[in-house]
Amino acid sequence: MIERLGLSATDEAVYWAMVDNPTWDVEDLVTGLDMPETAVHDALAALADHAMILPSSNRPGSLRAVSPQLGLLVLLDQAERRTVAEQARIQATRASVLARATSRDDNEREEIVRLKGVDELRDRLSEHARTATESVMMLTGGPAIPPQIRESGGALSRMALARGITIRHIYQETVLQDPASCAYAEEMAKCGEDSRVLPGSPVRMTLVDRRIALLPIESHAGRGAVEIRSVRLVSALCLLFDLLWEKGVPFSRWAGSSIDGLTKQASAILRLLRCGRTDEAIGRQLGLSERTVRRTVADIMKRLDAESRFQAGVEAALRGWI
């Protein structure tokens, strides 16, 4: 136990020997512990430095061990002071690193930088999870979140949340049709992520502290991403995110909703159908095949006893489906 509080195993052995044998001197300790005299002297010096042994008033010229309770309290107090000092040094170092990074970003980094491949993108996301000071905002689309992204992204989100960073996440509905992706969203919500759901998303992106934006080059991150630091471009993307956030359905309400037996996918198709989108446009936005969209639309029209797509949209609105 004492060894974890700054003393060695030898120091601990000498201390307990002095507690159990208050009259022992150095020779007794050497003999009783079968230990070199130099080791005993070093241990006594360490114990004195930690106030675990003090001069004895009853036996002038001798040393005594303080009571175990007092000794442990002294060690704990010293350990706490070291921890506070270490935390202060860590915070100072973090502030220095952030200051240098900010200076480098302002003076050296270009306003738009290409991150080549998944590895470079992950490294940058990991950096931002550790250096963000206020918020991270994410917009996720596509048919599902790949397992490796769920694993790495979840770890980084938990790290940021543990540091007190606010995370807002907008999921495209088709992402959450995948059971594993939906379970991931539920887990992140339990960890403190504030999330909402939209039928479709125009772009995938991550926004850090409203001053940095990362966008994949294509629909997937295989070819890397671009990191944007242009104030005007990032501000525009933040405005887009805020507008989409206002239109989104809170994830908790979305996850617990079931509208007259409609699947979440059918509900998303129905909302886009009411907006006048074609089957091709709906499929492209939701990441579905045109055949799947046509089959779903036909099923919805049959259930609504509608003869046209327009009539289906009106009937669905009257029934409160959308």
C-alpha cells in the first residue's frame, strides 16, 4: 500500500519493523531485516523526508515511527499535493500546445487542406478530439456507419465528452435503419451526445469549435477529406448545420416513435414524396435503390387507398403520418 504512495518496498519494510519494534536501532534493523546497513540508512532518510519517522522525545537521539494511521494520512496528503501539482503542469502544457497549434494554424496552415486517405483523416480527428475547447458538430449520412468508424469515432467522442466538450450529431434516417448504427447512436446518446434525425442530409461533415470543418472528398472517407479553416466557408457550413438541426427530430423521440406501423425508412420516403421528389431523387438522397423506393411507395399508396402520389401525400398529412 505505502509503495503506491511514494515509498519503496524497502522503505515500507523498515517502517513496519520500527512500528512493530519501537526500541530497535540501526543495528537491530540490519539484523532483523537481513538488510545491508546502507539500505537501512537510505530507507530511514526516505521515511524522514516523508515525515513517517520523527525524533523520539522518550528516547533522545533515537527515531520513532509515527502511527500507521497518521503515517498513511501524511502520505495521502503528500500524494494529493503531487497530483494537484501534476495536473497544473499538465494543464499548463496543454495550454502551451494549444497556443502553439493555434499560432501554427493561423500562420502556417492553408485555409483548405486535403487529408489523404483514412489514416490521415483519423489522425486529424483524433487531434481535434483532444484539442477542441467548446463543441463538435457532426452530420452523418449514408446507408450505415462502418464498424471501424463506430469503434474509432465512439472512442474519440467519449474522450471529448469526458473533457466537457458539447457534441451535437445529426443522423440521416437511412443510417439508423442499420441496427448496428442505431445501437451506436443509442450508446452515444447515453454517453451525453445530443443527437437528432433527418430524412436526408445534403453533406457529411464534422465541425470543430465552429472554426474548422472536415468534409469527405466523396460519399465515403476512403479518399480522405478536406479540412477547411476559411472563416467565411466554415461560418456558412455552421449556418447550414444550425438550420438542419432545427428541422431534425430529437433522436430519443425518433427512436421511440412508430407511426401507424410505418418503418422509419417508409416514413422518410413518405416525407420526401410529399416534397415532390422523384423515385430516383429519393433513392439517391436516402442511399436506396430506385426499385426499393418504388416498391415502398406502392405499398404506402395501397395502405392509403390513394390513386396518385400527390393524393398519397395529402392523405398521409391528414392522418398525421407526416
